[in-house]
Amino acid sequence: MPKVVLYTRQGCHLCQVAATMLARYGLAYESVDVDQDAELRARYDQCVPVVEIDGRERFRGRIDELLLRRLLSASGDVS
């Protein structure tokens, strides 16, 4: 199972959409509120949600579902 981090903030509609999609693919993820850390807020302020998979930033804003499936297929996590 890949290590997934979802950088998010309260009240973010796209963050909810991203969380729902990750759950739909059975991915457990760590949710990190960028507003709780000044460095993360500066880095991701206008970009949330940001999805990091196995230490690599893969999505900013919307998740491309086709690319997500390809990434998971390549790692053997989804058929």
C-alpha cells in the first residue's frame, strides 16, 4: 500500500473531493492541514489539495483520476 499524504484545509471543497476519491480507491491517507504550519501554508496556500504518494507530489488542485489509476496500477495496488 502506498504512503499517501493529503495536504488540505478546512472548508476546501476540492479537498473533500480528493479525500472521497482516495477513499474510493481504498487508499488510507494522512490528512495534513496546511494552515497549522506556516511553512506548509506558504508552500501550498493556493494549491490545496495536494496529494503526495510515496514521497512524491503527484496532484495539486484536482486529482486526475486516470493518472491516479495508472500510478496505482504501476505500483500493483489497483488492477
